[in-house]
Amino acid sequence: MADGLVSLVVESLGSMAFQELRSLVGVEEDLKKLSRNFDYLQAVLTDAEKRQVKDESVKRWLGDLKDVAYDIDDVLEEWKVVNDGCDDGTSSQGKKVSFPCFSRPRFHVETSNRIKAISARLDEIKERKNSFSFSEVREEGGVVKLDMRETSSFIDENEIFGRDRVKEWIVSQLVEGSSDEVGLAVISIIGMAGIGKTAVAQLVFNDVRVKRHFDKMIWVSFPGDFNVMRIYFEIINTGRRKRPRSSSLEYLTSNVSSMLYGKRFLLVLDGVRNSDDAQWRSLMILFRRAKKESRILVTTRNENVTKFFSSALMYELQPLSENDCWSLFSHRAFSGGRSGDEHVKLEALGREIVNKCQGIPLLLDAIGSALRRKRDVQDWQSVLDEATGDSLGTDKIASVVLESFHDLPKHLKQCFAFCSIFPKDHLIEKDKLIKLWMAQGFIPQTGRGDMERLGCSYFDDLVRRSLFQYLETDEEGDPKYCMIHDMIHDLCQSIMTECLIIKDEMPKSQLAKARHASWICNQDVESIPSFIYEAENLRTLIPIGWPKIPSFYHFNSLKCLRALDLSGSTIEELPNSLWNLKLLRYLDLSATYIRKLPEFVSGLCLLQTLKLNHCCKLATLPGGIVKLINLRHLETEGTFLVCLPEGMGRLTSLQTLIRFITGYERGWKITELKDLNLLQGKLEITCLNRVASRDEANEAKLEKKQNIQTLKLSSEVGICHETHTEKEVEQVEGVFEALRPHTNLRDLTMSEYIGRQFPSWMEDYSLYFNLTKMQLSYCKCRQMPALGKLPSLKWLKIEAMLEVKQVGSEFFGNSHDGVTGTFPKLEILIFQSMIIWEEWELNVGAGSFPSLFQLCILECMKLKALPELQHLISLQELKIECCPILSRRCQKEVGEDWNKIAHIPDITIDWRKIQREEIFGSARLQGR
């Protein structure tokens, strides 16, 4: 928004970084005048932004002001990069990366002329301002600070009111309901816009009973017409963010067919507006290969959408009851904390407002959230006064949403309005959005690691204000993907006119003013339309879809780009014109066929985020990448690099380094990790057998990296199948012992470990109280580690412990009684490929495995018998595969071990269900 943009420009104009720019002949006075004028105009922007919705002339005036602000910001940014260069971090002398393609004297003259022209334009805008009689309002406060005491409160089951019965009814139909003999059971949730169809579907989709019942769950949201190809793509992409190798119908149907074969799946089709029998028929042909217990859940405004299914169940979602309406509204409007007197004064008005909302959750949510920040009775009365008759109509919803937008502080306005770059019903990834905000300068850098945390707080604030709806969470329950409601999206687009969603050719005048653009492309497009390159002021370009674009050109004209997304294209090399994008901060090359990154990438010295996920042909990175001292995120998930460049330790701003490949020589050693203390999230350290000593491993200072939550430590693949000397074994033991992680760690994987005993820190339950997930794979220890006392461990996989014959009391971490009070939180336990494992002693005592829900024993060919499991009363699922002795002993009713497992409701042996007792209750919807 204009206010936030102008604030950034005023701050930049006052920065000491442009001292040399001020010394240019005739420019100092222009810069001072620009700063004064912007500061003067900033006082009227709050009023102007409100009036632009109904006054086209004000909207044009604001647009012109934003154009000037964008232009001067571009000038300042170019000056900083071209004139000052970038410190490459290689020496204490501060060697600079320069731009030889620019003649410095000529560049100075051009910059001076541009500043004068921009100053003249701003003078004219200032004069025009007088004709509007704007009111002056100045927002209090300065730099936004991160409030570390504030906790997140995302929309969850506790945030949704009055839908328990419909949720229970739908869950029961999904889990217990009968199937159509000729097809799948289909359930439709029908209702008007804003009634909460998606919210109910989300509640059902995330219900633990549903997740346990279905083998595969797919969510497909429809921004437009019903499209089976989109469904195929989403099924293939479930669980991975990677472009399918082909978009041909034959390839997609073949893959979907094999993925669903023999599976019990749930397919949610959200927001289906229309369909035809032919499309449903083509889906059903494939879905017949799945289990008959599979289900389809549809949300729609049109009850005819599922008429193809004669036995389809329909639930027409009704408005909320009076009590539920008040619960939702008061939860939103009064959650900010009010005095008793305030509450009494406002409650009566609030109840009248609720009665006008006619039970529509969207309206209750929007109005309640807007009024939460209003303490004046007159503000509440004005909402009530605007009601017509007995209801608040569509115009009122829009006005309330608009009021919610105007109530946003300026730093949130520009972040939220930027989201209009994404099309309706588009899943917006939280992590990607925050990095795009960073690239645009929307998030101030108050410290080395603060931008990302501040961005998270911005995102969470928008969720709390009901401007974002979240659709998917990560393992910790935090939002991972979100969406903007259609009506709110329309509002964003009407305000943020410089954000374009490009489908077809657009007028040059509109392209000239565009600053951010997404391009809707289909699967068969082979080039970016030439008219897009005419949008020379673009700062963001993001294709939506997976275009088969083999090459790009003309980037010479898009020199203002801060964020460029080329992911999913079929390019094999980057065009040389990318060198000219000196302001670039975000570059996504994920899922491309790129073979190497050119050295000129090291000249993109403002780059913060470089995404190289799932680049199947990329094996190395250019050596110059270590010059990118502003780089914060180097993403290589699913890209198997054979080595890293020498000197990665210089990139001390790095927060994301998914995989560190240890080398033998200086510059490639594990010691490069020493100063990378901002690393966070996931880190894999491989080839640890190359580390020379325990002392060298100590230099990595892994224990200081407090933000790493997921850690994988491994030697070279296959090393466990080789013979090693005593010295080599002791060396690896010392190295792993030295790599003690920080106590904040939540997820640990250790693989290809040739030591005789595990590191002592693994068993230190007094330190690793946050550890919830662990996997041990291909280890040569002869004894299991003592893990039973880890207080928070929920998921444990033991795989290919190549020399373990017996699992006994040592596993539980208590040498005296062996079992009492062990594994207090463990829910899932998996043993796999234990090739010489024969005996499992498990004398279950009181308090052991109190939470164990699922036990899997896979490919343990020599295991002679199961232990006594009768006392594991929480155990609900047992899976045994490729264990011939166990399979025979666990035969239903007749096997020697049957009595040990007969109490378990869900038993699968060699992919065949031998017992299934539904654990879901018999709740049914009663009444409305």
C-alpha cells in the first residue's frame, strides 16, 4: 500500500548509505525536497486510501504517487548496488563485486537526471493533492518490533463454532458408511457463499479418525471450472511439491491408477461450481482400482454437481444457531481484553449486530474481527445503523472487510495487499510468501535473524484477523498453506492495481504500471508471452502452473525484478540476461532440468533466497556462490549435489542449508559450519566418515545451533557393508560423539553409522526433552540404544541394525527393571530390515508404552516370536510384512502368538487384513 511504500522511501532517503549520492552535482537539494514532500504527503495517505474505493480520481492520484515512490526506490537500490558494489566476504579489506557493464561517470549522470525528473513529478502530485481536501492522520510508532511474548493462535477446531454435529455425521459416513456397489460413496456439503462449507470440510479432513482410516488423502480446490486433469495432478503431487515428468493424459492416468491401486483414499473437492457426467465418469474408471471404502467429499453451492451419483449423500449446511452466532462473534470481538464496563456497554449492541448477520459465519467473523479493535460505542452503533431491514447484505460484508483492511497497520497493509498477485483459490505457501515479502523490502531487517521471525508474526497476525484462511498445517500444527476468501481477494485487487494476474494480452498502459505479476499458464505453453517483457517496472514475476518453457530471453528489459520464479519449467541453463537483474533477491529454479548454475549468479549480490529443490540434473554449485553474503536460504531438497563449493562458512547469514556434504580438504571440511549459527529448520550432514577427528567435528559447534529442529547425521552410503579397521571405527565414534545437537532438537535421524556404540548424548533424556521423532538406519552397533526414558518421543523407526540379534531391557534405558515407565509418549514404533534379529524380550510393566498406537514389524526374516503384548491396551494397529516366522505364528485363532495380539482391533499381515474392528464411535447427526 502507498503508506507502507512511502515510509520505506522516506527511510531510505534519510539513510547514510546514500551519502555519496547526495554529493552529485545538483542532486542534494532534489533528494531533500523529495524527502520533505513524501513526508508531507504521508500524512494524508490514510484518508486517501479509504476514499479511493469510491472516488476514481483519488485512486488515480494514489496510483501516480505510488509510481513515483516505486521509481525513486528503484533509483536508490540501483545506486547502492552499482556504485557501492557488494562485499564478497573473502577478505578483511572488503573486496567488492563490481558491475563492469556500467560506466560509472555515465551512470552518475543518468542517476542525477532521473532524480530530477522524479522530483518534478512529485511536485506536480503535491499540487494536485490540494484539490481533494484530505484529512491528515499520522500513524503512531516507529519501527515495528517483534513481540516475543506473543503466542500464535491459529484457526483450529476451537475457532469454529456450531459445526460439531455435521462434522460427526460426515466423519461417520466417511469411516463407517456403506459404499455404492457400482462406484464410490460421495458426500456433498451444499450451501451459500460464506456459510462455512470449506471450514467443515477442513474439520473432517483433519480429524484423527479420518486420517487413521484412509491410506491416502487428497485435497483439491477449484478456482474455476471442474477439471479432472487438475485432480490427477493433485493426486500425483500429494506429499511432494514436484512437477510430474509429463502432462499427457496417458501418463497421468497411468500414474494415478497405480497410486490408488488397493488403497483406501479420501478425495476432497472443494469449491466445485460445475461439472458434467463425462468428467465424473472418467474419474470413476480410475477410482475403481481403489478399495471400495474410498470416499469423495465435495463442497459446492450447486446441488446438481453430484447428480451423476444416484446414491450421493447431500448435506445442506444451514446458518448458525443464535447461540453459536454469539459464541463466534464474541470470540472475535471480545478476545482483545476489555473492562467489565466496556463489555456491558457493547454486548447489547453486539447481540443486535449478530441478529442482523443471519447466521453467516463469514460475516460474523469479519465484523467481529473488525470490532475487536473498536472500543467506542459509536463505532459499534455505526455498523448497526448501516443494516438494511433485518440483515447485513453483500455490500455490508464488503464494507466491513474494507474496514478491517483499513484498520491494519501500514506494514501489514502492503504485505496483505501483495497477496492479490495470486489467483483466487490459490494455495499460498506461508514460507514462500514470507520470503517474497522479504524480497520486496516489506519486512525491516532489525537483526541478522529477525526478518523471518517478524514475517511469521505478520502472517500469524493476518490469520488472527481472519484475512487468511489456512488449509494445511505442518507437523507442529502451524499453518503451512493458506488461502484468501474470494470476496477479500476482490478487495485486494481493487486496491492493489499494480498487482496483475495475467491470463491474456493486456494493454501496454496497464503493463507499464504493473509492479507485481503472476502469469496463469497451461501445461503446453512453451514460452513467456512477449508482451510480459514490456512490463519493464515489474518487481515480481511468478508463473502459476507447470509451464514447459525450454528457455527464457529478454530479461534485459526487466531490470527492476526483485523476485523471479522459474520453477517447473524445462530449462537446462540460465539465460545470460539474468546477469542484469542486479536487484534480484528471490530466485526459484526448483523442479527444472538445469545442469549447472553459471558463475554470474555470484554477481546477484542482493540475493536472499535461492531455491534449487528437486533439480534432478544439478550436481554442483558454482564456486562464486560463497560471495553471496546476503544469502539467507539455499534450498536443495531432493537435489543430490555431490559436493559444495569451498568456503561455505563465509555465508554467515544462512538460515537454510538443507544438506552439508563434508569434504577432506580445507574449505570443504565440517569446520565450515562453525559460524553458521543462524541455521534453522532442517539440516543433513553427510559423509561424516571423511571428518579426520573428534576435535575437527567439535569445531562445527553444532550445539550452538539452537534453531535446528530436524537433524540427519550420516556417513557415505553403503559404508556399513564394508570392513573397517579399529582406528576407523573409533574415529567415526568420536566424530558422532562430538556432534551433540542443541536441546531444542525435535527430529533426529542417524544412518550409515559404523561405530560399536551410539553417542552418549542420544540417551540423555534430561537434555533432549523436545525430541519427538527418531530414526536409526544402517548402524553396526550390536546393542540397541537406551531410548525408553526420552520423555517426548512419539515416533521411532529402527531400520537395518545389521548386527543386532536381540532386543531387551537395554532398549528401555533402565538396567534395573528394564520396563517400568518407559516410552511414555511413543505412539508409533517401526522395526524394518533387521536381518539377523531373532529375539525380542518385552516384559511389559506398569506405565510402559502407555500411548503406543501402531506397531510395525517389516522384513525381519529371523524374528522367532512376538513378545507379550496383551498389556499394551492403547495398541490399535499391528502390521507385519515379510516376516515368515511371525506370519505363521500370528495366524488368526490357530497361531502360537495369536493370543498375544487378539485384542488389537486392526491387524494386517503380509498386506492382508486379518482383523478389523472399527474404533470409531457410532455418532450420528440428530436434528439440524
